Amino acid sequence: DTGVSQNPRHKITKRGQNVTFRCDPISEHNRLYWYRQTLGQGPEFLTYFQNEAQLEKSRLLSDRFSAERPKGSFSTLEIQRTEQGDSAMYLCASSLLAMDTQYFGPGTRLTVL
Amino acid sequence: ELKVEQNPLFLSMQEGKNYTIYCNYSTTSDRLYWYRQDPGKSLESLFVLLSNGAVKQEGRLMASLDTKARLSTLHITAAVHDLSATYFCAVGPLDSNYQLIWGAGTKLIIKP
């Protein structure tokens, strides 16, 4: 296994458009996390899955954001009606157990024009 | 609300010198992580510290945890240019077994 992968790596979109990102975790990891990181800041937690169940969503995650993990494997994060403030790096991480180290993917950099 | 503060936020140093990065957090926690991030890249796990007094070392980096003082340190010994990166600490709240609260990061530049 080569680690956590994310696609696309870069996305440029116009304000108001919808975007979807994909994350493929390490294969045996049943826990998956989404974070958002802006320049000069640490990651901010967005949401968490254990298998296919979404167990927690940050209050940062507005109604325009939705995440799924339909079969407990890959996950998607969709942002509807993008705003310029959504421009950030979106990071996905996975872990085997609850308090294990989280292993991060390369991220998807979103730019909203 | 759990807050995590790192200092310094920026550090420029010469090769061969020693220095320490500090990570303070505001409430009780049972785990602390250190990560490294190179420019434009993702986060690489360095250390996991799970108990008071825990000390871990890898090469020129050593991390320690004092849960009573709510403080972790990342010590760099005889720095080399390849250690230039941004270092983050992340703390797990006691009331969550998955959420991490992150510091703002320490940008470390090591000059040859």
C-alpha cells in the first residue's frame, strides 16, 4: 500500500460552482478524517468516519459541505456553491485505531476565483 | 475549549546549533503528536507521545511530554539543513478519541 491518496491535487473553480474531492485511505484503515488547512495555520478538523458511518462533523462544516464514505473505503467531500473563503488545502487522513497516528494524504488545493 | 500554542512560530538558525520548540495546551489530554510539513507537501508523522514523561528520539529530533505542565517539547540537536520544515504539534482532547487540535506550526529554517 502506498499510503493515503487524494484526487485531484489541485482544483481551480469559479465562485458558485460545486466541487468534489476524493480520498482513498490506507486499505486496512477503517477511520478516515477530513481537515482543512489555510496558509500559515494548522489543520482544522472537518469530519470523521468510522467505516461508512460519519460520526462527527465540525461546526466549521456548513450546510454547503457534505462528505460520504459509501462502502467504508474511499470518501468524497463535496462543496456546493463555492465561496472565495473556501480556498484552502483539503487534507484527508486515515488511521487503524481511534487514537493511532493519523496518516495524511497529499491534499487537494482548492482555489475559488 | 482546548487551545494549542506553539512557540516560536518562526525560527531561523545555523547548522550545528541546538534548539527547542515548545507546545503548550490548555486542558487535560492523553496524547500528543508531532508532525512535519515541507512546503507544498502533506503532513508526515514524527512522534506519538501517550504518557507523562514520555520521551522519543529519532535521529536529531527528540520529543518529550509533561502532562502535568501541559507541555511538550521538540528538541533539535546539531541541526542540519534537511530539517528545515514546519513542525506541528497536535493534541487529543480527553473527551474525544479521534479529534486532534493543532498548533499553528513552527516554521524552521536552517541555514547551511
